[in-house]
Amino acid sequence: MPGQRPLLSNRASSDISGERDIAEEDALLTGRPTQRTTSGPRTWKFWREIGLFVWAVVATALVVILAVVYQQSSHDSRHSSPHPTGKRNLIFMVSDGMGPTSLSLTRSFMQFQNGAPFGEQLVIDQHLIGQSRTRSSSSLITDSAAGATAFSCAKKSYNGAISVTPDHEPCGTVLEAAKKAGYMTGLVVTTRITDATPACFAAHVNMRQEEDRIAEQMIGDYPLGRVVDLMFGGGRCHFLPNSTVESSCRADDKDIVAAAKKNGFNYVDDRAGFDKLKGGAAVQLPLLGLFADTDIPYEIDRRNENDIYPSLHEMAEAAMKALSEATRDSDKGFFLMIEGSRIDHAGHHNDPAAQVHEVLAYDKAFTSVLDFLKNDKTEAVMVSTSDHETGGLATARQLHTSYPEYVWFPSPLANATASAERLAMNYATYLLTANPSDAQKASFIRSSLSSGLGLADYTESEVSALVADPSTSLYQYADMISRRSQTGWSTHGHSAADVNIYSSDPKAALPLVGNHENTEVGDFLREYLGVDVEAVTKELREKGAGLMVEEEGGEMVGWMGKVPEEGRGSMGRIMLRAMGAISGRGACFMVGTVGVGTE
Ligand SMILES: *[C@@H]1O[C@H](CO)[C@@H](O)[C@H](O)[C@H]1NC(C)=O
Ligand SMILES: *[C@@H]1O[C@H](CO)[C@@H](O)[C@H](O)[C@H]1NC(C)=O
Ligand SMILES: [Zn+2]
């Protein structure tokens, strides 16, 4: 609390008497006399000092005793056993690609938009407990796959690894172990449910690009059977057979929705279906909810399409409600992972306007989790962190060779009403369908700049650059906002920055206070739930030994798919194949894919 004095401070407020009191206090604590010479009989002042001394000793002793008793009791209830017996819930939140500067950016934007004072914080700001170091086994800069493997398996692995070790063996995950121990489990994301972060909790593949295979595993077609009770997110195209030409991105004709239903899943695939769940009260588990072909749109666009796509906090609330109802009569609670998946994509796109709305949506979901925990009686904790930073974001940008002014402007972010991704998709669709002349393109772009970005001051050279090179329009749109707000980016990829750790309860999450390796976050998750992840690793290796699956083209490979070839850009080749497979869907999808292959 700013301006509030420490509770136990009894120092006088005036500077002069303050100095004297410090000398007296020191004397009282050390037992040595003060330098001041006192003479005469023992006055009431002497007895007052004796009184103060006795009070200080008693008060100090009391504080020490209380602290010890408190520590003892909180130790007993939280940390006495690696295998806690009481019922507990664990909510793990992941803000993909959100570094500390994303918070500075979003906080200043929020204050600007709300006319709030500079002391106003985001909700998440008030729950900071530590930092995580994010390197993977293969690089100082991790990707989301190795990042999430550090959380799910508590092991470092290589970039691209979906819960497999560097020697390409499966490692058991906290979600799998939680399911085995009797917990209910859930995954809520805004990207494809087959994307790296959610995949790492309930699938094992050697290369993250194999999302078709990940979809099969997540619905239970792998050595452990079904382990996830609830999934909400996008990525429907990996579940539909390639015969559904418009909305499939599978390379084969397997119907994973049908397979999910055969494995017991209930299935919803649109807003109407989500609304019928009545905020989670009407959920029948297990449940698969896929609300977009690929990613759910950025919040800056989704908020105008609320009748099509549920928001992150709505999905999170429904999941918490459903899982707590389902475990009401159980002696085990639930494990739920909630991801603000596309903060990362806004970083890849270098789009600060899209990013602030993603972070605000995450803050809202964070608030929903705090509200749930406040009103739920089961012992629980929420931990929130990021897998890495994306974009090398800076709330500063030097635009010229001359020494820069110290300024950063949130207003250009507030003017934007659409993401650069959406504007680029609209432009690509226009080019495909209208076959326009250059003059028509220029007028299309002018209107997108004024209505989509809210830009009054765009230049003719900016317009003609967009006419000349539509393939980079996404980056061009994003750069126009970045320059005007003087937002800096050092990469379209990830960075090695440490990321923040937050918790609903710093005492329950005590092992994560301070600066930690990302694998220690994974250690905490399994220890909080008291589950045996090593036993799952053993079971996976035993049941998976010799288990082969058929690749496209008939080749037989191990159940976790092909191993990446050393030293070759396997990511790029797979992305090209994926893009080829969905080329029928046109430039829109390809524009939307920029940067997503490497998140
Ligand atoms: C769909 O998948 C099957 C194999 O499952 C394949 O033979 C066929 O060529 C695919 N069709 C398309 C249009 O890709
Ligand atoms: C933002 O919008 C306002 C109102 O339309 C306009 O005056 C201002 O110039 C815009 N900002 C930029 C950077 O174009
Ligand atoms: Zn990531």
C-alpha cells in the first residue's frame, strides 16, 4: 500500500526526533548507552525507556512465537507430505509468449483507455511471485513444445519435442498421472487443441508439426487410452477427414470426431453448442469442444464475433464449473490447464494492438479463476506462467539516427479495431475474389487503414508498399501501428528472456517464489497433486515398446512418429507440406499461418 507506514514502526515522524529515536532504539537493542550525557535523578523518562524496552522485548518474542506457530501450521497443511491426502484442485495457466514487457505494454494501454491513474494495475500484476528461466535442451531460446514439456514432464527437451525426451522416449505427464490417480482433467486453449502447449499434456510425438497424430492421441488412441475429460479450443480441422474438403486439414481420411465419440466423448463444435452447456452446469464428461477450424480469432476481432466463438474466460469458467461438479463427491479434485495461446501469435506478428487485447483477455480469465477459487471450498491453487517471451518486445523504439525522445504512445493501439492478421486476410480474400486493378487495391487499402487501424496519417508510400507486396501485408499492417506507438520488436520469433510466475496463493506455491528453472514449475505441479509421474513414464515405455503405426504412404513408424532429422530444417518442410495440404483453402489460411509454425 503506497504511503502506508509499516505496522510495527514506532519511529517518530519528524526527522530530528526520528534521529534521536533511532539512537535510543539502537541503544535499547544493543544494551549500550546512548552518547547523550544525562544527569540528575532518574526521571519518569528513565522509567518510560525501561517500559519501552520491556515492551520491545515482549513484542519481539510474541512476533517470533506467532511466526513460528504460523509457519508450523502452514507447513503442516501444505508441505508435510509429497503425497498429500486431502482433496485438492490445481489450475495451471499458461500465457504463451508473454514476457514482462507485454505487461508494461498492456498496463499502459489499459490506463490510457480507461483514463486510469498510473498506479492502476492489471489483476495479474497483483499476484506476481517469481520468474522462470526458459532455455530448452537444444537452445537458449525455447519453442513452445520444449517449454510445455518442461511443465508437463518436468524435463528439459529439444525444441519441437511433445513430451518426449532428447533420446526420443516418451515422458509421463502430470495430466496423465493425475488421471491415473483419480483426478478429473481438462485443457482450455484459444489456439488449436493440437498445438504444442495443450498437446504436451496428453500426447507424445517426436515432432510438434504432427498435429493429425496428436489429435488421435488426445482422444485416447494411444497406449494409455483416454486421459483428458474436457477439451475446449480450436483445431477442428485436424479432427475432420480430408473428405470434408472445406474444413479439414488432415492428410488422411480418418474421422477423429467419430473416433472420439466411440471413445465416449460428447462433442460440441459451435457457439450454440457451447451455450447449451449452461456455463458448465449441463456438461456431460468426457467432452470435446472445438469452436474453430484452426485458431480462435484474436480477441480484438473475436469480440465482434461473440456469437460465433466463446471467449477464453467463458471457456475457463465452464471448464472449472464442469470439473468441480464432476468431482463433487470424489476424494480427488481436478487438474485444469488454461492457456492464453495467442499472446504468442501477436508477438510473432509484431502486432501490439492484437497483443494488448490478448493479454487483457488473459487477465480476465485470470480473474475468473481467482473468483472461482474464492467461492470454492476445495483446497486449491492456481499457478500462471509463460513458456517463453515472443517478439523481443520493447516499449521503446528508435525511429531515426538522432537520439530518441523518451516516449511510448498507447493511443495508436487504441485506434485499431482489427488485428493485422484480420486485415491481411481480408486483403488476400479481396485479391482472390475481385481481381482488382492497382488503383482499386489502393483504395481498398486506404479504407482498411482508416477503418481497421484507425490511422489518420498513413502515407502514400505506405499504401503503395501494400499494393506492391501483398504477401507481407500482415507484417506491414502491424509495423504501421508499431512505429506510430514507438513499440519495438527485435524478432518475429522467440527470445530468451525470463518470464514471470504468478499464483493465487504465494504460500501454497512457495517452491515457485523467486527465480526458477522452467522444469521446477513442472516439479511443483506433480508435487502439489502428489501424483506419480515416473510410473506413467514406465507404463508408456512398456506399452509403447514395438508399437508401430502407419504413416502416410504406407510406411510403418513408431507410435510417436518420425524422429526429426539432425541439422535439417524439418519444421520448414513440414510447414510446406501442411500448407500444400490445405492449399484448397486459399491464401487466407496461409496468411493466418505466418509465424504460427514456429510458436
Ligand atoms: C485423403 O486421404 C487418403 C488416405 O487416407 C488419400 O488416399 C487421399 O488421397 C486423400 N485425399 C486428398 C484429397 O488429399
Ligand atoms: C486516432 O484516431 C483519432 C480520432 O479519429 C485521430 O484524431 C488520430 O489521429 C488517430 N491516431 C493516429 C495515429 O492516426
Ligand atoms: Zn510458446
